[in-house]
Amino acid sequence: MGFWETFCKNKLALTGSGIVLLLFLVSLFAPWFAPYDPGQIDLKNVLMPPSMDHWLGTDQLGRDVLSRMIWGARISLKVGFAATGVSIVIGTLLGAVAGYYGGWVDAVIMRFVDIMLCFPTFFLILAVIAFLEPSIWNIMIIIGLTGWMGVTRLVRADFISLRERDFVQAAKVIGAGDLRIIFGHILPNAMASILVAATLGIAGAILTESALSFLGIGVQPPTPSWGNILTAGKDNIDIAWWLSLYPGLAILITVVGYNLLGEGIRDSLDPRLKK
Amino acid sequence: MLKYILKRIFFMIPLLLGITIICFSVMRLAPGSPVDLETQLNPKSSVEMKERLKALYELDKPIHQQYWSWLKKLSRGDLGISFASDHRPVAAKILERIPITILLEFLSLLIIIAVAIPIGVLSAVHQDSLFDKITGVFVFIGFAVPTFWLALLLMIFFGIHLGWLPISGLRSLNYEYLTPWGQFVDLVKHLVLPVFISAFGGLAGLSRYMRANMLEVIRQDYIMTARAKGLSERDVIYKHALRNALLPAITILGLSIPGLIGGSVIFETVFAIPGMGQLFYMAVMARDYPTVMGILLIGAILTLVGNLIADVSYAVADPRIRIS
């Protein structure tokens, strides 16, 4: 059975792709979907519970929560993709080099991975942010720079098992250079696991971004993000439950969506990877 | 056994050095002169602070000398003086907060073990049953729930709506006037939500891992042998299978330690618990660099020690490890 046939028979994977697709559409067409301007302050309607005018209520400045969440979807999509891109590129390069060359190169890279894994990731991210401005660009890069270790291990394992295969030996015999063998011959065969790691990585990056923004060191107000709406929820916890409930639900659904999609891709691309 | 432990400690030395190098590089992250940049960003910057930064980093010396003298200070347990208004040594500030964080992490580990292992084992033994399916859904959602959001929801429900549990701090205002038993109950009430939230992240991971492990063990030949010689299903599962499935779980617990420590920033901040995570958060917000670097280092060392404990307990439980 081909990839698409297997994938389309997997209901959970389809649900995941549906959620992800919906998020893409919402982010792309945020200005059309959002009923209000997300930055529009309305001091006469501060902290209004959900109503017909404001489906998900208003925040402490009278801004429409639904509109802010729709614009917040853009932020989490951006951060999720950019951060994962950074960690996939670093992780793949280091993993490929370590797995292909082996020996001391491998030893050095893998000790570096071990050392990085000693740091509680969240501590490392916070420490780096303390030295830099918490802008959306810095957040993306920092989350990416602290999340590549798993990818490195994965790609290295794939390379070690692939480098002894006949097709690699054949490529060597006809005189292909290391770069061509790594990128042209081995990497395409490792793409399945990289793609799965990337999809699951997006989910992780979105969770991290929301936690950072919630703590006030991620995406800075007035730019709306799901995490910083939740900060307002915490500040008004005894009077405005809707500020806490809905943005978190959006994060939960998004992460479930990417996780379902990732596991769906894994099960369909390569049955051997199935757990 | 002693030889094994010494060997593991010996292998930790390069990791420890690597950790200090990374901490040192994080300090140097700021482009240009760290003194200028740090003080520019900090509205409370002053000439005095610049001088102290210069003294701390010994910026007039070459970089390897800076690293070396920083390392020498570290080996004496000197993490520098906090930039906060109390001007206290960072080591002392961390030391007084560590017990609270370790207590919380320890309680959450106990809860993770007590809840996740039975769930994992039961859902493996009754594979595809209703219980297995329901816990499967919970585990999947557990992976995706932002814990700080769950914390907010529980605070709203149990703290504000029902009024059963306090939502911040470790003690009530009237703590000093309570009987010893009352003080204990008060502390437990304050701990329920933070410990649950801290444990939550690890629950999903370990129970799923236990399930997979148990499923694998049940298919082994020696389980078939145990069944064939007429042991009761109970003995087969809980004596023969469980023991073998439990072993690798020790490693997973060890691996979950950095996550738990990292998570302490979030739940200690949300619940206003005066532990190391909250100190870290406050230090980051105030750009109190010596404290940030100190806690980053301590966090990594705690992880290293946690992994050592996990490795050693694995070796205690499984002779194959310490012999090979």
C-alpha cells in the first residue's frame, strides 16, 4: 500500500491534518476571520464574559479575545515552523556528519549532545533570553538552538544503519564524494524519520513558546499570542475564567493536531517505525 | 559495585566540564562588550554595577583566563554576588531555596511512579480493553496539555469555584497560630495542586513507556515458560513480567529529571512557591546575571546527579549492567 492510501485510512491522522489545515487557513486569513481589530481597546467593555458581540469575551483592555486568538494563531504557526526549522537543520547536519564519519568526529558530536541534554531545556532557554531582548525572532532561534539534540540522535542512528548498505557502497565505488553520498544518497532515505520529528517538533515548539509568552518573556504585548492572553487570564483569575480557558484550549487542540499528524505520517511512511 | 559507581563518576567529569563551558559561553552571548550591553538593557544600570560586572567577569583579561578564574571560584562554591537589592551571595540564595524544589520534585516523582506504572501495566495486560483505550486517550491529551494552563484551570475550579484548596504560596496567613497537625494539613493543602501539576507531564510519558515495555515482556519466551509450568496468571504478570518491565523504567525516570527541574520555573511561578524555579524566573526578569548563571549551572548538575542515581539504581537492580 502506498503512503496516501495508508494515510487516508488512518482516521486519527486525517483528524490531525484537518486541524493543521484549519490553523493554516485561520492564520492566513486572520484579517478576514477576526471579527474585531485585535489591538482595538474598548475601555467601556473591559473583561466582558462571552456574549453575542464578543463570542469569547473581552480582556482587561476590552479587546476581543476571539480576534486576538485568531491573530495569535499566526504567531504560534510562525514560531513553531521557524524554531523547528532551526533545530532540524542543526540536528540533521550534526547527526549526518556523526553517523557518516563515525570515529572521533562522532564521539565529539555525541558528547556535545550529552552535555546539552544535561541542561533542563527550559532553564537554558530562559538563561539565554535573560541576555537578549525577548523578541519573536530571538524566541524562534533560541527554541530551535535548544531543541536539536533528539534530531541529531535520530539522524545519526539512521546514517549508521544506512552507510553500510549496498547502494552506498555502490555510490562510493563509482567515485561519488562524501557530500554527494550524504545528501544525495543517504539523507533521502532518512527523510521519513526527519519529517516525523519535525511535525512533533512543531508541537513542542508551540508549547514552549506559549509557556514563555505566559511568563512574560516570550512574545511581548501588544502582539497577541495564546501564551500572553493566558497571562491576562492569570492576572484576572478570580473574575475572568474565559481568558484562561479558551487560549489554552487552542494550544491543546493545535498540539494534538500536530501530534496526530506526526504519528499518522510515521505509521504511513514506514511501517517499521510503528511503535 | 563500588567500581561501577566510581567509573560512572569518572565519566561525569568531562560532562561537568562541558556544562561549565556552555554556561560560560551563555554569559558571553551578548555581542560586543557584555558590560555595555547588559547595563544598557537594564534600566537600573549604574556605574557601580558596571564595575561589579567587570570584576565578576574579569573582562580585562584574555578569555581563557577569565574562564579559568571563574572555574576556580566555582570549585570553592563561589557563584558570585547577586545583583538584586539584597547583595547576597548567589550560592546562599540558591541553597536556601533548593530544598523546597527538591521536595516538590521528589513528591512528583513518587506520584508519577505510583500512578503511571499501574496504568501502564494494566493497560498492557488488558490490551485493547475499554480501560486501555480510555487511558490511551488521556495519555495522548496529557502530552499536549500546556501544564501552566492546566494549573490555571485547577486554580479556578478547586481554588476559586469550590474554595477547597489555596492557590498560592506554601503557608496560610494564620500558619503560626495552627496546631502542629494543622500546620501539616495546611502545608499538604498548599502542595496538592503544585505537585499534581509538576507530576502531570511525566505521567503520560512513563505510563506509555510502561505499557510498551510490558507488552514486549509478555511476548517473551520465559513468560510462556512460566505459564506452561502452570503458574497463576497473577504470578506470571506480577512476579515474572512486571519485574523485568520495571527495569528500563528507571532510566526513563532518570531522563525525566531535567523536564521536572525545567518545569519548576513554570509551576513555582504560577503557584508563587519560593523555590529555585521562582528564584530563576525573578532573576531572569531582573537580569540578575550571577543568579541566572548559578541556577543554570546547578540545574544541570542536579540533572547529572539524578542520572547518576538512576544509572546506579539500574545497576543495583540488574546485575547484567554492572558486569558488562
